[in-house]
Amino acid sequence: KNVADKIAAGEVIERPVSIVKELVENSIDAGADSIVVEIKNGGKSYIRVTDNGCGIPRNEAEVAFLRHATSKIETAKDLNAIETLGFRGEALASIAAVTHTELISKTKDEKIGVKLLIHGSEVLDSSGTGCPDGTTIIITDLFYNTPARQKFLKSDSAESGQIIDFMSQIALAYPNIRFRFINNGNVTFSTTGKGDLLNAILSVYKLSEYKDLVPVNRCDDLGSVTGYISKPSLSRTTRRNQIFFVNGRVVSSKVIERGVTEGYKERLFEGRYPVVFLFIHTDPEKLDVNIHPNKREVRFDDESQIVELVSTAVKEALGTKAAVIEV
Ligand code: ADP
Ligand code: MG
């Protein structure tokens, strides 16, 4: 499969959450340590992302909305190994093509920022403006010029549900960044950005019972697993509170699920799922990430080793297996 295909698969702006994802990832790429996301009506009528990152220089603002304005990637292999989140140079162009987009941005070296107004790829206004360092992008009227695609959008609550999930995951993936998420005028959560994962988990998921989480910390030849998991007494009827990160990205993986199940073995009732936040780091060469617009499947070269790593980590954390120090 060539690079162009992979890129094409990922470039689609399917739903509001795709836009939120691209904008937040751009903010992270820009080095922001504070990111505010605000949505209304599931993101269908309004999405705002404000960051305190490096900003876009005034004379580069319009260029940023051109297709392939960036080329951070050369080969298919880089797709897996790439450090920065954005690499397609397509997101802003794709978003601006199907929305009303407003950009306000300023670098710290400039006195005056830039303000752009784009309706369906057409720049209606470009002017100087006073504004703080960083970038704000406001997206309104998603798919206003493609009614056929508008029809495929789900209810406000279904769309906002996906955005809430994404925001929750990204806030955990980056506990060093202060996230604030506002939905229909209410602050859904805000994190401190002070780098403490448990703190971020508690801020995002709020429930006091999450204090029943225990830390996971295991390392072997294959890689490492860290994070927090619940004691068996705290379980759910769905896997919605099971989040797996592999090398910093959220993935879905039956293999990791199997490791978790194995780790809890016989300590859970049928149909109950523990609350699990696991961060796995392993050699990028030993896995294959399949990138879809909305989900990331990961395939490990050695699945049984991953099951072993995860299940052992879980058992150790639950205290059902003493940590053995091998000499
Ligand atoms: P990519 O992220 O793949 O480079 P995008 O279309 O998402 O492509 O963004 C185009 C360019 O606009 C980026 O390469 C970056 O230079 C600039 N940019 C976008 N968002 C921000 C931001 N929040 N802060 C600073 N620069 C940004
Ligand atoms: Mg990008």
C-alpha cells in the first residue's frame, strides 16, 4: 500500500470529531501547553480551538490553508515512526473547504496578529488584529456547502459523545498540557497540565470511585506498560472506560484486551469490565498501525508476548502476583 493511499484514507473530514482531532493535534505540534476546546451542538454549528503555541506568522497564514502546505513525511515507514502528529498538510485545507473558518493567530515575535475569514476555501477577509500569542481557530456551519454530507451527521449528543471521548483520551495522553473542554457553554472538564496522570484521570472522569485505581508499572524485553487500573470491585458493563495507548496513540486492540482479561482472571463477574488506562511503549518496528479516520487498529508482531506483558503487569498491580526480581 503506498503512501498516497494511506494519506487519502486519513484526510477525510467525516464528522465534527475529525475536525477537533486535527485542530488539537496541530496545537500540540505547535508546542502549546494550554489548549481550550469549545463546541456547540455536537460541533455541528460551532467548534473553537484556542492554544498558546508558536502561532502562525502573518505572511504564512493563507498558505497554511493550501493543500500540501506541509510535507513532514517522506515514506510509508515514517507513518509509523513519525514523532509529530500532523504530517499530511491537508487538514486545514480540507476543513476550510467545507465550513466557515476563522483563524486568529500571532507569533511571539510579531506585534500584530493575523485574522483570516474563509468560507468554503475562499478567503473573504485577511487583516491584522491584536490578539494574544498563539492560535484560535473557529469553525462554524460544518458542511454548509455539502448538504449530502450534512445528512450523515448523527444527533448532537452522538457527535458530542465522540468528541468527549477524544478529548478525554488526548487529555490523558498529554498530562503536561492544560486542557479545558467546554460543551454547550458548560465546562466538561479541565486538567491542570502539571503532568500527573492520576490527577488527569480524576479531572477527566471525575467520579470519586476512581480513587480505587491502582498504578501499573512493568517493563520487560518487549517494552513497558504503565498507567492505572481499577480494583476488580470497580467495573463497568462496557469497555468504554478501557483506554489503551501504544507509543502515545490511542489504539483499539483485541490483543491488549486479552492481556487485561487474563490479568484479572476469575476476579471479575461475567460481562463486567474493569476500568483500565494503559500506556504501552514498544519498538515501533515491531508493530503495524493501521490508520483509519476514526480508529486506530494496531497489530503486534508477537501477540502472545504482548498478552504476557499486559497480563503480568495487571496481576502485579492487583497484587495477585508478587513482583519477581530476576537476577
Ligand atoms: P499539517 O499539520 O499536516 O502540517 P495542517 O493542514 O494541519 O497540516 O496545518 C498546516 C500548517 O499550518 C502546519 O504545518 C502549521 O505550520 C500551521 N498550523 C496549523 N495549526 C497551527 C497551530 N495551532 N499553531 C501553529 N501553527 C499551526
Ligand atoms: Mg495537522
